[in-house]
Amino acid sequence: MPDQYVLVDKISPRFTDYQRGDIVVFNPPSSWASGAAGTPYIKRVIAVASDTVDIHGGHVFVDGKELSEPYVYEGQATEPLDAAKHVWKLTAGQLFVMGDHRADSQDSRVFGPIDKASVIGRALIRYWPLANFGPLSQPNAPISSATP
């Protein structure tokens, strides 16, 4: 949320790769965020290299299986932001990221997959405001058995 601060882990990604469910801080693609240059984004990893993401019917599917996403704000369906673009095939070194507040998120649905090289690190702990101090929820985004 705006005006909250998080501790970012820049070390562990050197040893363990990013995975579904991680919350990452990254620099948005420069070709997209000209007005927000220099302002990092924070989003959740939905898919990793070689995954295929398909968004339809208010849900996210990775490699043909629906994601179970308990972290998405209640009552918010996930819709592609461009009706013509709802399927993405990730290549080596790419991540597909989306905000948990899907109705108000500029994410990979807008600018496409991001390069892992643009990631600053994993967000681990919210430390401000103090009333919200604590670890961020980072469940691996489990895939249900449902198919599209």
C-alpha cells in the first residue's frame, strides 16, 4: 500500500531463484514507465521462465491450470487489461508479476513479463507503519487441478 515501507532482501536471490508467490521489488520497463522513471514497483511473481500465462473468465491460468490466489483482494476478479492480449509465453530470464489489488494495478498485464535483471530483490518484512510491522505473506502460488 502507499506510504508503507518494506525490507528488501537482495542477497538470497543470488542463491535461490524467484518463484511463484514471491513479492519482488523491481524497476518497471523503461519503455513503459517514462513518467515514473526511478520509482520501483512491488508486485507478486505469478509465473517464471517457460510458463505460459492465460487470463480469462476472471482467473489466472499457468500452463493450463488455474492458480489458487488467496492473496488477491476479496471480490476482485483478474481480467486482462487489453482484451486482445491475454496469453503470455515467458522465456528464460523473465517473470510475470501482478499486484494483489488487481483492480488498481499496473503490472505485467500492461507492460508484459519483466526481466529478472530488473528485480532489486524480494520484499520480506513491512516495517512502516509500525502498526503493520511483520512478514509479508509469500505463499507459493499453488496451482489447482482445474483446467481452462
